[in-house]
Amino acid sequence: MPYTYKIHHLPTSEPILLPFLAGKYSSLRLTALSLSPTSFSSTFALESSFTASQWITRLTSPSVQTFVAVAYSPDMKAKEMSVEKGDWVGCATLLGPRLKGESGSGGIGGDGGDVERKWQMCGVYNKPEHRGKGLAKMLIDGAVEFAAREAGMGRRSSVGIIIHHDNLVSPAISNRFI
């Protein structure tokens, strides 16, 4: 069955929606950890013990931006394609930003003017049955566009991507600058 795919940046400012989003995200993340255990810096054993509150905290951290790829039936109208509908089939996490030269991950650290902001992407995953359709590229592009908007006019940002050494597709798209 052909699908229509859309990338969503998970909203964290809607408290009523957060438990639902956290539940959907935790299900996708645990699937990723069980199907591709060596591709992540975490484990199924660890994350399967997280409470609903811990998943919400993870999604609402100011230094973490979460993107999901959602598959919709081809007959669904574009205006109906919300994050709550469709099948979540991929995800990516964007950490940061931090100022160029700043150590650690996260924290903007004041107004850097025209100083470069650095983002780190990790946890890029697509369900096996949806691979080969350009979803990783769509997720990366969505995150890069977000980082560019966050930087604003006249500011430079870069997005580095952490990938598993066996991934032969991602290196071609892994060092995107905005």
C-alpha cells in the first residue's frame, strides 16, 4: 500500500496532548531499540523501565527537539494530516543548540549574536517496512529547517549527525550546514 509521509516536530507546549505523544513516542522508540539494538546509545532494557512521566520529561526538555515521520493513507486530505493521526514510522532527535566552542550538550548560553549554533542529531530511525522511501532524509531536512528557523536571519547553525558505522546511506546526508 502506498503512503503519504509527513514529518512533524512534536509540540511540547500542549499539556493535554503530551501524555498521548509520549505514549506514541515511547512505543516507536522501544520498537527501534528492540529491532536495531546496536544502533543506539541506549538499550531496550533501560528505556522500557521509563515511566510515563519520564517520557514526558524527555519530550519537554528544552535542549531536545523530537521529530516523527507519520504515514497516512493516500486518500487522506493534507489538512487532516496531524501528528495524532496516521502511523508513526520514524523518528529523529535534535539536541542543542550550543554555541560553537561551548562544551557539553544543550544550553544556549546567552545571546551569541552572529556566533554559530551547533546542533547534534541522533536516534534517526525508520521502521523496516518503510525504509528506502526517503524518510531519513525527510527527518534530517525537517530538523535542519527547524535549526535554521531557530537561528534566525544572519546567524549560522550547523547540524552534525551521529550514525552507526554500518549505516551506508546516512553518510551521504550526514553533514548538513545551514
